[in-house]
Amino acid sequence: MSSLPDPQLPAGPIAEAWRRSREALPLISPLRKRNLTLLVVGTGLAGASAAATLAEQGYRVRVLSFHDSPRRAHSVAAQGGINAARAQAVDGDSVSRLFADTLRGGDFRAREAGCQRLAEISSAIIDQCVAQGVPFAREYGGTLATRSFGGALVSRTFYARGQTGQQLLYGAYQALMRQVAAGRVELLCRREVLELITVDGVARGVVCRDLLSGALEVHTAQAVLLATGGYSNVYFLSTNALKSNASAIWQAHRQGALFANPCFTQIHPTCIPSGDAYQCKLTLMSESLRNDGRIWLPASAGDERAPAAIPEDERDYFLERLYPAYGNMAPRDVASRRARELCNAGHGVGPGGRSVYLDLRDAIAREGRQVIEARYGNLLEMYERISGDDPTDTPMRIYPAPHYTMGGLWVDYPLMSSIPGLFVLGEANFSEHGANRLGASALMQGLADGYFIAPATVTAWLSGHPTPTIADDAPACREALERARSRIGALFQGGGTLPVDAFHRQL
Amino acid sequence: MTSLSGASGSLSLNLRIWRQDNPGEPGAYRSFRLERVGADLSLLEALDQLNEQLIATGERPVHFEHDCREGICGSCGFLVNGQAHGPRAATSVCQLYLRQFADGATLTLEPWRSRAFPPIQDLVVERSALDRLIAAGGYCSVNTGQAPDGNAMLIGQEQAASAFATATCIGCGACVASCRNASASLFVAAKLAHLGQLPQGQPERRRRARAMQQQMTAEGFGSCSSNLECEAVCPKQISADWISWMHREAR
Ligand SMILES: Cc1cc2nc3c(=O)[nH]c(=O)nc-3n(C[C@H](O)[C@H](O)[C@H](O)COP(=O)(O)OP(=O)(O)OC[C@H]3O[C@@H](n4cnc5c(N)ncnc54)[C@H](O)[C@@H]3O)c2cc1C
Ligand code: FES
């Protein structure tokens, strides 16, 4: 590969750079938009918000989703919350602080202009979601409530109990269904995108497979937006839903889109550890639990006593000991690494010594069982259902697991990949989190991409690039169809005896 | 602290599963036996294991919907011994663990049955009727960029919590499947109550209530005769009181 494509970074000081560049972006008249079709792949936070917004602006939008309903996209599982710098709290948060935290959290590997843009947009995301009816938690006085999240010293995470992703996704989904009802979005579910269609090097459509009939379909458009999520599921056991797949971005990469930072995967410190070989995934316990839960291990290696039998002075609250400023809220990568090292050194608890305690005892003593149960209700129930233990009596056992992928398809500042006309949104792109994402920043990024950034930058790109409509049987479409058909054919010819999961498990 | 270790042992199960190749052909129950599966596995993981065995013998695997496997996406759902999502209250079927069942138990698994949910294959049905109910009016009409300051409207903590409780519906369809009229009243009432309890939902409140209930009839869902089965099987425990609230709303 020769040199990197131009990232199109804005000129001048980065503060307000997004506002300046947005105001300078060319526009398209609503009348012309009506004749332009956009293809959005994925209905998670990024895809649903982009599709709804583009349709509101007048485009014809066709949406493809692997799921049977847009509401099931993996974003629905996000628990803890969404960051926004609203400078309303007393702890001195601000846009520049969220910018600095994002950059520092990402080990200075993220694009500064992109981090700044996220921080600037963050507050408008909350307003948009509130207007849609997202029932964020509120203070007694009626204002929006916040909590603090790993990697941050201020309280800037907005939440809806432990189901923030669900509520934000339903907001975007409902906005999307409103456009479906208005006839501006054509929604095609149970479709797997298999191939990108390019004409003269420009992305102009996809080939997908109807997951019920098996039929291959061609969809063409003026531009393609991929919002197909991350690739943590390349690991057999991850916190991702089972349908989360990397196939669309992988295919785009095979067809020439650059992939950036594939090694930057986030290992989340607080997951329910694994037991049986047939266990299919690891369940995340939101790290918001680290606000109240203290993480510890027996101070001496090989201590097999029950947790209650280990006296206070023989417990090692290792995050509090090592990181007095952050304590249990140390950034995810740091918390995961320390937990793993101590387990490797023989301090781990549970089966195979592969877990650490997350203990709510002190929080319950301080604030009462009821308060803690109200704060984390569904998480505690979930833990009990899976493990059979009551976390208000016995410390929870947690262990790190693959959770999020900072890497993804390379995009420039306007979120376009190295294939012109192919935009990449949400976890599928590599933007803004550098080597490590802050807790509660993925939801922020997905919605920033979908509600605010892509609608402006896609329009700007289209205004400068006439893309005449192509027929479904144009040579480029037929070739892409043929590639997909022969790949599927080759798989059927394989003739092995192992089920697909057997390969996945071995990865 | 033994429960994750597999110390709760293993058990054998008889599975009677509804098999139906496609909507056009009649279905029938088929029996399978699973020997000594880990009691710490979920029922869906046991089905994964069964499917691997079926694939090895060249038989078509059992088709069931699932995704998150943590009770939040609403993909999973079938009847276990006649009960939607199985015997455990407030639990979707993906969160049902085998330690719940006795060694040697027989479990009958069959799909949701309702006119508005056409069968697809085995345990899978088409639930897009629920999406069309939302499209009929289950939203606040606000375009991106038009939103006022989120703190401009004060919403009391209790009010926000109550709206949230109704907004947690995961759209699994268990309420419909367990209603003898196949009514979607709890689903619709939950959405109306979510938006109707918040100031943002007020401008369209009446129109929304009327449109969603009309769509419910158009989709072939039945009406509510207050048997409250829906509330009993709802994995999110949404209260059926909201159905009577809804009936007042539409007037
Ligand atoms: C358990 C869990 C908890 C989390 N909690 C938080 C949190 O508290 N705060 C936070 O900020 N972040 C959190 N995250 C991260 C965050 O949820 C995700 O990064 C984010 O939701 C991704 O959104 P997305 O829109 O990019 O993709 P997704 O929501 O994954 O959506 C992908 C979409 O693409 C479709 N798709 C995929 N492949 C194809 C294909 N080949 N063809 C057609 N369609 C396809 C799918 O059907 C789906 O609609 C959490 C993640 C997990 C796993
Ligand atoms: S698989 Fe998601 S709710 Fe059961």
C-alpha cells in the first residue's frame, strides 16, 4: 500500500473547527435530494440515527439490516450510559475536559480534531434524545441526572438505569419507523450484506442475501453508509451479541477499503466469567458498578477461603492501592491488565482462579440495600440469573473479556473510507477512540456520527460528485453478484463435517 | 460460590420440539434426547449443543431466534411447556438456565402462535407487525436538530422512572403469544404509556393512541379481555394496568 489518503482535517485551531467546517460545507436542495438514494447498512445507533436524519432531510433511504427488526441491533445491549459535556454540574466539566479525557484515554492515538468534534456535539445528542422521549434518569428537581464512568474524574454520563443503549436505540428506531411510515425509508430486514458494488472506484451499492429465501439481491444508490458495528465477535467468547459480525467491514476491506488499528480491541474488566465449554458468550456487568463496587483479591496467592472468611487486612483492593486518584474507576485497559496479572500470579478466585471480586458490601452498608438495588436493579438480577449467586450477599465475580473494537475501517474527518462514496459510521469505523475507548463514549460517537456528522458530510460529498443512477444489471452489479455467488458456491462445495461453531470456538 | 464452576453438575433432558420446514407445510413435534449437559448452561446453549449434533448427522438444525442472550434484544421467544419464555417469571427464554430443571425432565418447545405472527420455520415466527405498530405512531415527531435544551422541560424523578418502566418493553411478542385473543394490547399500552407520561409525548398523545390501536386491529391482533396472561409472561414485568389506562386514552 502506498501513502495514506488525505484525512481532510480542518484547518485552523481545533476548537470550533467542526462548526466552521460544517458551515462551509456545500448543500443540496431538498428537491434534488428527493432523487438521490442512499443505502444505509445497519440499524444500530449509528445506522438508525443516520437513516432517520437523512430521510428527514429529504433523501430516499434504503436500510438493510441483518436482524428481523431494527430494534434488535446490538446497541440495545449497552448498559451504562452516554457521555456529554454539558457544563451543568458543579464538578467543572467542560467541552475541553471531555476532549482531553478522550484523547488521554485513547493513549494519544486518536485524531484531535475528531475528539474535539465529538465533545462539541455531545450536548446536542442528549437534547435530541430527550426530545424523542428517551426517559433519562432525573434528579428530584427534574433536571437530567449524571453519574461518573471509568476513566473520568467528572460526572458526565447520562443514563436510563442499566438500559441506556436500549432507550437510545428505541429513540432512533422510532425516528426511523416514523420515516418508514412517511414512505421516505424502505426498510429491508434479514439481509446480509456480502459484497460492495463499485463503479469506477466509487461505492455505488451492495449485494446482499435474503436470509429467509437465500436469494441474492442487488441494491444500488448514490452512496453507501456502513454502520455494521464492531468485530469483537472474532473472539468466540466476547460480550457481543451472537449476530454481531464483522462480515460487512471485512468484505469492504477485501475490496480495498483501508482498515485501521485492528489490534486496538478493548478488553472490558467487568464481565461474568466463563464456565462450561458450550457457553456461548460472556455477559457484561456494566462498569457503572465500579462506582459503588470495590474490586479486590485475597492478598496472599492461593487463598481458597470463602470471601466472607477473608478479613479486611488480608484483602488487596488493588486498584485503590495502585491508582489512588481513580481508585476502582481506573480506565478499562488498566483495570483489565492489573486483574489479569494478579490472576496469573495466583491471586485469582473462582474456577481456575480466573476471576476477581467486585464487592458491593461497603456501598450497601453506606447507602442501604434498597438504594443500591434501585441503582443497578436489572444488572444485579442478571448476575443472579446467570451465576445463581445473590450479589447483595456474596461479592460478584468478574473477569476481563473482549468487548469493543476501537479499530475499524479507516475514515477521513468527513467519515468517508478510502473508497470514495463509502461512509463508515459507529463502531465499524476507527474514529475518535485511539487505542482505548472511554466508558460511555461509544454511544456518543455512534449518535454523533449518525445524527450530526454523516448527514452533513454525505451531502457535501454528493454535491461535488455527480453519481448518475446505475441499473441493477449494470456490469459492475453483475460482477459483484457473481463474486458473491461463487463464494457461497465454494462454501457449499467444502464438504467438511465440522459445524461452523467448531471453527469459531477454536479461534 | 460454586454455581459457575459446573459444580451444580449435569443433567439429561428430553426435548420435544416443533419442526416445520416452511410456512406452507404442516409441522410436527420431534423428540430429541440430550445426555449429560452442564446444568450451568442456558436452555439456548443446550439447543446449540443439540444443533451441533444434528449438523454432524446431516440433519437440518433447529431454527430459533436469538441474539444478545442476555434478555435485552427481544429476539428469543418460544413456548416452554406451554409457557411463553418458560417457567421463570420476569425472564426471557435466553436467560433460562438448565439448573432450573430436574434431571430427566421433558421440555416441549413450540413457536408463538398468533394470526399476526406468521410462522417461518420451527420456533421462528415473523414479528414485523410489531414494527408496523410503532410506525403507526409510536414516536415523537421531532427532526434531528430541532430539539430544545433537554433541561428546559423538568421531569420529576418518579415520573421519569415510571415512563422508563413502560419503555423497557423489548418487543419479544410473549404478551401476544400468551393471550387467548392474540392481542397486542400490552405492547401498545406500554408504548403509549411511555410517551404519554412525558411532556415530550403530549402534542401527539391522542393521535398516537388512536393510530396505534387502529393499526393493532388492522394487523389482525385481537382485543383484550383482561386475562392478564400478558403481564404474567412479560420478561420486563410491564403492568397490565396500563391497558385500562390505554382504553381511557383512546376516548
Ligand atoms: C454489552 C455491551 C454494553 C455496552 N455498554 C456501553 C455503554 O454503556 N456505553 C457506551 O457508550 N457503549 C457501550 N457499548 C458499546 C456500544 O454499545 C457499541 O459500540 C455501539 O452500540 C455500536 O453501535 P453501532 O450502531 O455501531 O452498531 P450495532 O448496534 O452493532 O449495529 C450493527 C447493525 O448492523 C447490522 N449488520 C451487521 N452486519 C451486517 C451485514 N453483514 N449485513 C447487514 N447488516 C449487518 C446489524 O443487523 C445491526 O443492525 C456496549 C457494548 C456491549 C457489547
Ligand atoms: S436473545 Fe436477546 S432477549 Fe433473548
